Amino acid sequence: MTPVAIITGASAGIGAELARVFARNGHALVLVARRAERLSSLANEISATGQPAPLVLPIDLALPDATARISDALSARALAPQYVVNNAGFGLIGSAAALDRGEQLAMIDLNIRTLTELSLAYVDSLARTRGGLLNVASVAGFLPGPGMAVYYATKAYVLSFSEALHRELAPQGVRVTCLCPGPVETEFGARAGSVEERPSGILTVSAARVAEAGYRGLMRGQRVVMPGIGNKLVTLLTRITPRALQLEILAARHKRRAPSPASHT
């Protein structure tokens, strides 16, 4: 069996950068996302550097059979998961009561259900290969999220779940790391509905830096990785800032980012 690193949401942003980092460090890759053309382009880029050509799996991870389809593809090629990187996910900006309920439930399915299933599906293989699990959460997991209530809640789950797995799987030699970036220049904002052209400020870290930090943290067996000094300070401030004040600040922040009602017509 050939050990591989499975990377979800690899078609753009942090996921694509994670694929590049893992490839540079000699890992054989399985790239999973919906957009086959993007995945193939990335696979060609990686193979052009002399690395093994990644296996491309254009799968909608929000579907209930996604993990089974990944497992079937691995079994058919005698591939053994050594690392699982759960990067796929999305957010939505707006009041939870006003946003489309189906989309919010789909967010929960992808950000929580699929991540949980993939985190647990290959534990035996991760243990045999002395590998690990990298779950991408967010600084949002440390905060309340009025204006992005469901998204923030999903990332709080990812953080809590990953920290618990870090402790539970350590005796089996499985490393579990939770990567918690702050604002990153990716397609996330456009998918979420932000009116900002791009994130800016001292909290913003490039996708490439986030990926490098996540990879290094996983290899070192760190429990949580927060790229950027500004984001570390934010999480420290949450311990001393009243929750009510955090709610007001974040509500104002997301109100500025949300599209006006007219833009939904």
C-alpha cells in the first residue's frame, strides 16, 4: 500500500497551497474538491516539478456518500491514507434568520459532518503509517459570530473536536492539529457574500504562509496552530474581553461586510 496525503478543498486558496507544501515535502497526494478542471491544473503543476502526479478526485464533499467514494478510489489503487487534511468548507455572511436555511444546513454538513467522517474514517491507517490529521478551523472558532452565526459555530466545533482527538489519538501515534487562520486572501469572502474586495489589516496572512504554518505544526505534533502574531493576540484578548463586547464588535464588523438587501434581488 502506498501512503498518501488526502487534501480536501484543494482547488483553490489554502487547500491548493497545502497541496503544494505537502508535495514539496515529498508526499504523494490525493486532491479532492468539486472543480475537476482546477484540480487537474494543480495536479499538472505539481507533477511538472518532478513530484508524483496527484490523484484527482472531483467529488462534492457535501454529499452523504463522499467519504465512501474516496475510500473506494483509494482501495482500487492500493493507497493508504497517511495524512488527512480537512480543508473544505464555506461560510455565509448575514443574519441566520434571514439567510437561506438550506444553505446553512449544507454548511453544517460540509464544515462538520464531512470533516468528522473523514477525521474518523482512516484512524487505523493513520496509526499504521505514523501519520496525522490536519483540520482547518479558524480564529472564528474562539469567538461568537453574530452576522455569521452558523459559520462561527461550525468552526468552534472543529476546534473542540480536533483538540479532543489530539488527546485521544496520541497513544496511537496519530498527530492531530487544528489550523486556525484569521483573514486570508482567498475565494472564501466571495462565497460568503462579503462586499469587501479582499481582507486587509494586521490580521491578514497569505494562504501560502498559512499552509506552511499548518504543515510545520502538524509535523511537530502541535495541537493548535494560529498563523500570525495578530491572530494570536486576538485569541488572547477573548479571554479578558467581556463576551457582550465581543458580540457588539463582531456584529458591527459583519454588518459592514454584508451585502445590502437590494443586492439579493
